[in-house]
Amino acid sequence: MSALLLMPCVVALAASPVEAQEVTPPTTAWRHAGADSLVARAIARRGVQLADSTLLSYTANAHGFLAFLAQLGEGVVIPPRVVQSEELALQIAWWQPGRSAQRLVGRRDTTLLPADVGYYRDRYGVVLDNLPDRIRLGDGQDVRDVPHPLAANAATIYEYALGRPLRISIPGREILVDEVKFRPRNAEQPGAIGSVYLDHETGAVVRLSMTFTRAAIIDKRIETLVVTLENGLVREKYWLPRRQEVEVSRGSTWFDIPARGIVRGRWEIAGYTVNERIPPATQQLPRWSSMPRDSLRAHVFEGRMIDVLPPEIQMASSEDVVQARVQAEAAVRAAMLARPATASVTGRGISDLARFSRAEGLALGIGASHRSSAGFVVHGRARYGFADEAVKGHVAIGPSPAFGRAPTLQLFAERDYLDLAFAERAGVTNSAAAALFGSDYTTQVDTRAAGVLWRRAPNSAFTWRLAYETDRAVTTRASSLSRDFAPSLNAWPLEGVRGEVRGTGGWVPGDAMARRGVWSLMADVGAQHGTIQIPWGPLVDPLPGAPMPTRLVQPLVGRMQAQLQLTQPLPGDRALFLHGLAGVAGGRDLPPQWLVMAGGPWSAPGYDWHAFGARALISTRLEFRTPIPAPSIPLRRFGKSPPHATLAPYVQALATSSGTAERPTVAGVYPSAGVGLLFFYDLLRVDVARGLRQGSWRFAIDIDRSFWGML
């Protein structure tokens, strides 16, 4: 662990900067005599700490944040969105013999998306005495009665190894800090996994970071639970709470849409007074209490909450969380952390349950997943279209991962109507528009494939796919309530090998006014062959019943499609938004299904859907967003929507090369101009746009792009 993570706990309590350096390299052997000796001294120190006659009492003030974040879609490396956050002020009192009282004196919150978020009560308090001997978190609903790695009998439950010792320099003193890693001896019992930093001279806890085995976690939806406690040196003698963090990430156990809720909490403790008399009224308080609601609201906080929310709270996971997970993977047998054998209903999004398109009409589907105790995960899903009367499905098998949901290596077979073009709107929006108005913005090809999927790590941004595939054109078989569908893509019948890589990611900067972004990339290459029909020429008069002439095609082609979305915050809740698309395809005998398509609300607003099919194109939108007054909508227990909407005028330009004989496109630049209105927490968007070169006025309404992955 970097020395920089230890420095803040001392810097705030010392008059001059702290210097730290690593000393001897770590020893990785478990049940190491040196580690056992350090732990024995720390356990003894912990046992007498509450009876330390020189520490009679202390008081302190704590400033904290709680936030609930949502992470949606298959690209789980995309940064999560803050749904609801709270800023907290807490008063702490501690006195002999180990008694304490914490009182919440200030609280303000902001809700950025409609939600009814509730936190366990212990999230509103600070951990004292480095957790009790029997650890309880989440009011006992997350973990309950887990033995502490420094409890009196911990040596019979845990095994220990030496980590990296550190040497910290403060004015007039040098402190040696030893790292000791710990893990349970028995994988079947509840236990903690992590590391503790100990003052070499006294055995006091300087820093404690831990996660937990699957046997210890009560709520089986939990994917990540990490607690980090840092202590600071007060009066150059007492190691007392300085900074604390917790992260709890929960997924779904019923419908395995790739979505998770993340609770992040952070406390900073300062303003210590030591060995002063605790008022009798404070000593009569319970361990945790709260001022009345009106008093909490009257507490004065600095600045606006959205501005002071720490960047670490807004990120998917801090360095501490990542480090704890890596340490747990390296230190513990997979059985300690892997999920038990389970079976569950699964799906990639709502459109896996129900959708409507020109090829299938109404299609209903379901998926299932089984995680075996033998160490394998089997995924399957199936969908039936009532118009085409055909079953589509996917089945995959791979080794069960210690972390995450999907294996890093899977064998699969599938038949599906794959959508090959840039998404122009959310899946549920497209289904509604297709059923009501005959407006289907999908470019589907009937694909049957068998092959392998691979990711370097469970949280890797990229997925690799290699398969033998056959492609066939789909047929328009459904009808809508009001008008006919546009024709389906005239895909060539092909078969052969295709390789593909897909990636999705993004970043949240530390500075609230810094640029943030989300990106996606898809690249594939194929070596395929097939026989296509050639239309009769204008001077040819074929005999009645004569078969159409054909020719063999053997395209060796590649294609790349990418999207980048950047947001640059500006003062006054305004922002510049940049959305870019790029696509290129090439090769001999380029099939229609390998072209890159554009036309629609995002790739070319103001032009017909997929009016452009080309070998190369690039589209860029520049949008200015500014808040405007709007009515606030009451949502009962979910609060109320903000009293403003977001006006978003924009300009966009599409530059495209020429198409093919089957899909002619005139090369050139096609500009657009339009305005969007985002309302109801910016979840819904209405657009009016005009294509300025052979375009027209177009109207669109959709859901925010952040949620498309689960829709």
C-alpha cells in the first residue's frame, strides 16, 4: 500500500509535512512467525486500550457524505451516476471505560434521480475503537458477528503474513509502521480479508482495510463490501479515528440485468479535545442519536452540496476498494469469495423480456443462469417472435469467476437477429414506435454462430469474440397499428469466420469542473463466402422461369465503429456536450451488412433513418446545455423533480463517403441544426431538428442515453 494513503491521517494533525518511505520488502508466507508476533502484540494492546488510564476521554467533530449511485448496462466499467447524496455533521464523545455517544447535528441531501433511498442507521455513525470483536455492518444485515482479525481469539481463526512496512517521519519523531495481511483459516466460516497497519512501537492500529468472505455476507446481492479505517496521531500519543470509508455494491439475484446499486460513505474526523470533562447530559445520550429534523436542516454547511461532494464518492470505486479486491483475489482460495451454487432468471435488459420489430412482431423472451458448485456458470436465453414464428436463443458455459457475474472465458452458440448499426434510440422506445407507427430503427441480420468469448479480467472494458457464423437477411413480417414498415436490409447470405472486439468505458475526473466522458468501440474482421443473385441487365430478356444468375463472393472485410461522448461543465450548471461517431468499413465485395449506417436522431438528425450507408463516415455534434425554469413534479415518497429543465441547442455535421451499388450514397457533408429539451431529472429528452442539405424537420422523444443499456 502506498505511503501516500497513510500520510493524510498524520498531515492533518501535525504542523509540518510528513515523509514516508518503504523499508524492507514484504514476506509473503502465511502463518509467519514475525507476523504472528506483531498480531499478538496488537491483540494485547487492543485488550488494554480501553483501560488506558492516560486516555480518559475525547470529543471530536465528523463531516461525512453518503451517496447512492446506479450503474446500468452491460458496460459496467461506465462510471455510475449519483442518484442521491447526503452531507452529514456529527458530534462524537468517548470516555472511560469505552463508552461513547454520537449525535447527528446536521444533514442536507440532494436527489438527482427519482429514488426512495434509505440507509442503514450505522451508516450515519463513525466506527470507534477500530470495530468491535464481533463485526456488524449494515445494522447486521450486511455482515453479522464476524470475528475481528485482532480479537482475543483471532489467532485460532485467522492466519497472517507480513506486508510492506513503512517509515513515517514527523517533527522530532520517526514512526515505523508494519503491514500485516490476514485471511481466515477456514473458508467455510465467516471471516474478514485484508490488511492492518500497526505502529511498530506500540502495536496500535494505524490503518485497517478489509473485505469479507462470501460465508460472512448475509445479503447475497452484495458483490463488493469494503471498509477502510484510518487513524491519526493525536497529541503524538493516541491513534484516534481520522478518515473512514465504506463501499457496498449490490447486484440483482432475480433478474440479472447488468445493473448495480452502490452505497459509498466517507467520514473525516477532526477537532479533537482530549481528557476534558464530558458533560453529564452527553453521558446520558444513547450510543447514536439525532437532533430533530428542523435542527438538522438548520445546520450551516459550506457551498452547494453538488459542488462539495467529494470526487471519490462520485467514482465507481476508490483505490482502496480496488486494492482490497486485488488483495482478496491473491490471498484467498476462490471458494472463499465465489458465489455459492445458484440458479436465477437473467437478462441483458428489458428488451430481452419483450420487444417489437418489423421482423418478429411481438417477441417475448426469458433467460436463466446456473452457477454450479463444480465451478462453472451456464447462461441461456430464448426469445419467440409471434410474426416470424421463430425461436432465437443463446447458450454459453464458462468457469465461475471469483468476482463479477460473467466468466472471463465462455463457449457459446446462438441464433439471433443481430442489430449491426449505431443505436439511434432506446430499445423500449423503438419497440413502442415500431408497434404504433411502423418506425423500427433496427438493422437486423439473421445470424447463427458458435465460438468463444473472452475477457482478460472480470472488470475488463473489452470483450473478444471469435465465431463461425452464417448470415441471412430477415424478412418484414409484422405490421404496425398505423403504417407500413420500411424494407429490411438486403443482407447477403454469407458464412465464415468473424472476429470481434467490443469495449465500453468512461471516466469521472477529480475536479467537478473537469471534462468527463464515456466511450464505446466495436471492431470486427471477417473471412466469409456465399452465393448472391445478380439482377438481369436492362438489355437482357430472360426466358420465362429462367433462374436468376448468381456469382460466388468471398469478401475479406473489416469494420470499426466508435462513439465518444464528452461533457465539459461550465459555471452556472451549464455544460458543453460533444458527441462523436466514426465508422469505416472496407474490403473486396463489401456486403450490405458490413456498411456503416447513419441517419436518425443521434447520427444525423433531420435526415431519414439510415439514409446513409457508406464505407466511411464521421458525425460530430456540439451542444450547449443550460438550465431553464420549469414546473416541479411531486412524486410523493420519491420527493419531487427539480424546478428546472435543460435547454440544449446543437449543431451537427455528418461527413460520409460514397456507398455501394446495392446501397448508393452521395459522398459529402450533411449539416443539421436542432434543439433538445431535457426534463424530469434530465431523464427524458425531446428533440426538434432540421437537416440543412436535402433534409427535413424531424421530431424525436426518448430516454436518456445512460439508461439504454438496460432498456
